[in-house]
Amino acid sequence: MSKHPNAILILTDDQGYGDLGCTGNPMLNTPHLDRLYAESVRLTDYHVDAMCAPTRAALMTGRYAARTGVWSTLWGRYLLRRDEVTMADVFAASGYRTGIFGKWHLGDNYPYRPFDRGFGEALSFGGGVVGEIPDYWDNDNFTATYLRNGIPEPHSRYCTDVWFDEAIQFMGADSERPFFCYLSTNAPHGPFNVHETYSAPYLQRGIPQQRVRFYGMIANIDENIGRLRQWLVKNELAENTLLIFMGDNGTAAGTGLTKDGFPTDGFNAGMRGKKTWIYDGGHRNACFVHWPNGGLTGGRDVDRVTAHVDVLPTLIDLCGLVPPCVKFDGDSLTPLLRGDAGEWPARTLFVHHQHVDHPVKDKDFAVMTDNWRLVRTQMWRAPREELFDRQRDPEQKYDVAACHPDVVKTLRKAYRAWWADVSQHFGEYSEITIGSNRETPTTLTAHSWHGERGIYNQWHVRPGVRDNGFWAVQIERDGDYEFELRRWPAETNTPICAGLPARTGIPFVEDLLPGKMLAIKTAKLQVGDVVQEKAVDKSDTCATFQVSLKKGSTHVQTWFDDGIETPLGAYYVYVRRINRDLEMDDE
């Protein structure tokens, strides 16, 4: 067996700190996670971002997500900058087999896809949620076409079961080299679709229907974690496998909130706020670290302030990886995990929530130390800055800013210095490459355009929600390009003007409304300064344009116009370099 440990990072989607039996939830039964909790070193003041894609960017790089170009889940602001070094890159460079199974949400096009970023094996889906616009059309949690290293592959098992099955197969495929497995579930993120086997036990407890299904998805995750751990034991891998479990933001459905963010029902482990809020309930999460051969067992708590940016530096340290030439924002937590930190230095960590195309200074942030939280909220209420004493007031009920003006001044100064540091590239776009042989065609979707409203789901496409925006692209080489503008994705083979039937009657899956007919008359394409327009016939599945382009950066925008309402953009655009196969390929 290799002296290097295997590593498994399990990241669940929208499962908050309180969505576990072991953290005190009186309604939720999670026996396998409770056992892992009891056998692990636990980070009890551990923080991620308040939304999923930023958390994933910080995990993958050890750097604040805003620094890497990721501060939202829309508008192309979830594309991890192409010059960033990822966790998978680091493991691969040290001889590990690397695999991702489940959610990626850091880019659907070259060079942002997981298998472009260090993962040797990738089974994932488009966008951030099954059923979003970049995902294969009409995917659901039970029957879906996923992408294996970019190639469509049908599956007919429940999503979480697929991720764990495929991860286990990957881990068992080669005993000569250690593995790094990123097991990133899309559950329990909505839509809350799960078999009644898992949700039924919660129906009789007076729990709201949405939360019943949310808990059912967590119960299925718990079952799979038990199955994974049994497999590790059976295959004599448990002792030398470093297993980390965590969530990606605060709970989505585990609690209701007042207008000020205080829990009204459910369970939130005594915290204020939930997903997208900047109080602790929005970004404090569970983090369990278990590695028997490394002495990381026994159910011990670490109560110092820590964050997602610490995970990669810690893995490099624990696994003996070759460190990249990167300036991390995080620190190795190895001394804390081993209980020999000595005089662990005081730290100041930062969380902010933007979810806009262009970041806004002073919008929704928290400055965190072991003792204090300076919080400014704006998204869900009138702007307010507050200071909380974490030790005396973990529920963040009492603003003590007036009593500690020097603390406020110090933390506010720290925030301003942090903002000046991470904001240096905010004016840049993470451009999607077109014309590369590594992706043909390149599929541009409304999920990544820089628009106004920001649309992201297939249920926005069905009724024809009117929004528009441009894609920031990099043309890899001079040539003639074909742009195919579509209202419906190519796999449906449906005319631009036509509707689609409702999707109903699938057990445990929410119904989808019919696709609305649209009387589109013209289609228009603009690439840089080049503008072309053509008529659309009722039978046309796409509007196709040919454009000669020069290598370099530009913007692409499209319009479908019915001559009555505001034009909408083409939700799907397929771009090909013409005569590509006849050219000398130097890639």
C-alpha cells in the first residue's frame, strides 16, 4: 500500500450545520453520519460561503472564491479562472488518481470543465442543479443523462446512488496508486425529489411537505455514506483513507426565518440566517475529518475559526503532496487537527455574498475571528452593520457595536484591506473558448450569459422567460465559424416557435408546465462588430449563421424577435469552427 493516504472529500449541497442528528436535530435520523461524527475530529467553527459555487471555488483552490472569478451561480460568474490551480491538479501532480462524481458548477465549457482541471475521471452534469439550463434536457433525480468526461451517458438510478456507486467503482479500479475522490452530491438541493422510502418516516411528525422531502434526501445520503464506509472496511482501505465530510452553505430548507433572519420552525442549531444570509446560519457548516492511520479519530472538537480555504493546504500537508507555486488564503490545519497547535495564531477570515454580475463593496459580508463577527446585511433587509460576541451570543441576537467601537474599527479596516486585495480582477471576464478541438461544438447557454435577470433553469425555458445577455468568449484561432441559435436544446429537435408537452406523472418528480409556443419572426446574431439577421420559419429548429472571425476576445449576443414583445436571447447557441478537420491541429 502507498504511504500516501487515499483521500475522499464528500460535499453535500444545501445541507446546513443543523441538518444532522449529531448536531442536535431532533427530527432527522442520520445514524451513519452520526457515527462518522463520533469517530472524527470536528471543526465546530468552520465556514464556507453562503452559496454553492463560491464554496466550491474556494475548496478547489485554497483561495477566496472572489479572487478566482467566482462570486455567484449565474452570469458566468461561476467560471473558475483558467489560471487557477485546483485541488485535482495538485493531487494528480503527486501521482494520485483523481475523480469527481456529482456536482461541479465551476464551468460547463472548455477550459473550465472538471476534466480540464485535473480530474482524470469525471461524471457530472451541466450547471449546478439537475434540470438547470446547461443540463441535458428533462433530466431529473431518477432518470438522467450525465456527462462522463464530456460524453453523454444515460443513467436510471437515483442521483445520489449513482454518484456513490461510480465513486466506489473508481476507487476500487487500481490498487497501485492512491486516489483522490471528490464526491459532490446535488442532494439535498431542490427540487426535493426522493423516493417515499426515505421521506415517509417524516410525514407523521407535522413537518412541512417540502422539508419532509429535504430530510428524505439527507436520509438517502446518510445511507450511502454508510455503504461507502462498509466498502472501505471490506476492501481494507478504511485505515489509510482520509475522509472529509462537509456541506457547501447554510441550510436551504431546514428552517423558516423571520424577516430579520431568526428561526421560526425546523432546526438550525441555534443559528440566525440560512443559505444566502451572511449571519452564521448562512455559512457555518459541519466539517468532519477522519483518518485512522493519521490519528484523526476519537470524536474531538476544534473550536477555532476555520474555513474552506484551509482544506487544500491541509490536504497538501496531510497527504504529503507537492505544493504548487500558489499563494493560498488558507492555512494548513494539521496542528489543530492533531491537537498540538500550541500557540495557534489569531486569525481574521472573511465571507461575503454577492450574487450579482459586478461585485459591490460593503454588500453582505462577515468578518470573523474566534471571538467576534462584524456583519453587514443588505440582500434580505435594509442595510445594517452589526457586531456580535460569538462566545456570549452565538445566536447573534444582540448588536454590541456601540460597546466595542475599537473592535468595529479594526474589523472594518480588515475588510477594506481584504476587498482591495481580492477585487483586483473584478473587471475581467472568465471567457469561454470557441474554436478549440477540445470542445466541438461549444454550447453556450443562457446560464452563463451576462444578463439582467439571470435565468438558470429549464422551467424558465419552457414558458419562454424573456431575458438576454452576452457571452464573453475567446476565439482560439482565425477561421470561419457556424453559430446555431436555438430556443430548445439540440437533443429535443424542436422548432424554435413550437411548444413542448407538459411533463407529468413521473413518480416522486415534480410536474413541469408545457413549453410555450412563441411566434418568433426573426433571429439576430452579433459577434463583436459583426451583426447578421434572418427570418425564422415555423418549422426551423435553429437559425444558422456563418461568420469569419479573428483570434482574440469578443462578445456574442443573440435575439429572437416576435415583433411584439421584448426580444429574448437564444437560450442555446452551438458554435463550430468550419472545416476544422481539414486544418493542421497543433493542440
